[in-house]
Amino acid sequence: MELRVEPCSELDLERLLSQDLVPHVAAHHRERFALQGAGAATYLLAWRGHQNVGRATIYNESKYRPVRVTYPATAEINALEAYPQRQGIGTALIAAAESRAAHRRFPSIGLAVEPSNPDARRLYERLGYVLWGRGRVVDEWVEPRDDGDLVHRDPCDYLIKSLS
């Protein structure tokens, strides 16, 4: 079945939320769609037929202050997920993100990857991403839970790719 990658629509969001999702995944979908509605990001979804097989968010600027200072006009891919893996879904999401960023005239695009995820890092490097050369960034995010929010603070390597 053909893979297609496109920005999340209201209908897509309804379809995603109609599934039996754990609360933090539903919150993630709502948050990313709201960012898209506010013009701060694009929430890309990958589909095979009616099945969602991946997602990624393209921010209009890095969420990491050190990156924003050094590369102020850099788009950023965040929360990339592909399932199942090793079927070209991640590559297709990245290609769509790069295409959208280039069309919007961003000179570069970046992303963070946890050191514990060497498979993702290999994919990014194969696609032309290189270390930004200024150390690690700390990815901080909140996972809403019934028993109280869980705050994650993950040191990550930051990779960047020129789009020009």
C-alpha cells in the first residue's frame, strides 16, 4: 500500500483521537495540531491507507536556546516516530519535512537524537545530517499522567543539515 505524508487535518486529528490512546499520546496529538494551527509548526502524519504509521513535527525554530542563538533561521524536526521501523517511513517523513522547510526558505534543518538511539542517528547521518559541533542539548518535555506529570530531561546530540 502506498505511503503518503501530509500535514495533519482536523479530520486526521479526529481519526487519531478516536483510537484507544493512552492520555499522553492523545495530548501529544492535540498539542502538535494546536501548534500547527498557531503557525508555529507543521504536524506531519504518515499514512498507509487509513492507518497512521508515523508522525513528526517541524518547528519554525529550534526549541533549544543554544541552537536558536547559533542558527537562528533553522527549522527543526521533533518527535519523529515511525512504526513499524525499517520500512522507509522515517525517511519519508524526513524528506517531507526537509521539502517543507526548503519551500519556506529555511537555510537549514536540525534535530536532536538521544545517544541511546544509534539506529536513528545512523539514519540521520545517512540522510546528510552532521553534528552541530557545540555539545549536547537537553530535551525537556512533560508527559501528563494520572498520578502527576512526569518531566523528562534527556541529553541529546544535535544534528543539522544545510538545505541550500
